[in-house]
Amino acid sequence: MQIHFIKNVQFTKLIKAEGRLREFNFRKINSSAELVFTIDVSDDRGNRIMIRMHKPANLWTIMPQVLPAWLTQLEPTFHQLIEEAVNE
């Protein structure tokens, strides 16, 4: 019998966006065929925004979806944080 372990990656980071610190929750989706991370954050009204990122080549990118500009500007930061977590 062979046992195969899949590492569960989940972490929270405080990132400055739109002039204030916001809590971003990162979680790796293990059930998908491709490597996908979800990120959720609250906007100013308390609504949760879900972001899906994937890695088609060597760069983590936001999957096509309608997002506020302040979130799309953080894509390089998200890439760096995910790479650090995955390579631990």
C-alpha cells in the first residue's frame, strides 16, 4: 500500500492596499488538476472578494474575473507571497 501526502497550504498576510492594512487569506486548492490558489479579502463595506490565481507558466496570475483596480495592482505581491509559501 502506498501513501501519498499532499501539502495543505493556507496562510494569512496583512498587506497595505488603498492606504490601509487589509487581511488577505490565501488557500491552495488541492482538488483541481492545475495548481490554484484562492485569496479572499474584505472591501470597505465588509463584502468578501474572492480572487483565484493560477500558474500557467512561471508566474502566478489572476484568473480572468472582474475585480477592483486596487486588487489587480497587487498581483506581483500575491505572486511573491505564494512562491514563498509553496517553497517552504
